[in-house]
Amino acid sequence: MVQRLHLVFGGELVNPSSTQFVDPSKIDIVGMFPDYASAYAAWKAAAQRTVDDAHARYFIAHIHRLRDEESPASPTEELG
């Protein structure tokens, strides 16, 4: 079975209509999740905690999409 990892993260944005963080070193890493449903639940909880802050925003990154399962090794694996 293929594992589909999802990363939930967020923080304060420079502008609410952009995706640029004020201070990337202060990004809130909520966690890594094994499926979209659990990532969505974590994203929703984090977003609801910051609902009064218009500059705070959370995202779900589909980590499994960063890797090409058809190729034998990704470029970073070849470096290490």
C-alpha cells in the first residue's frame, strides 16, 4: 500500500493575500500525517485557533507528490 504523507504548517504572513511568511524561522510545524483526512483535521484545528488573526494561515503540503515514484532515485537521494 502506498503511503501518502501530508505536512501541516503555517504562521504569520506578510500579507493575508500572499503566501510569504513574515519570519520563516517561526513557522509552526503542526505535524506529518499519514493521510489527507487526518491532515485536514489538524489543519482545521490549527486554523480555528488563529481565526482572529487575519495574517495567520495554515497549509497542507502533499509530501507524497514531491517524490516521483516512477524514477529509481530522486536527485537528493543521488547526492547522499
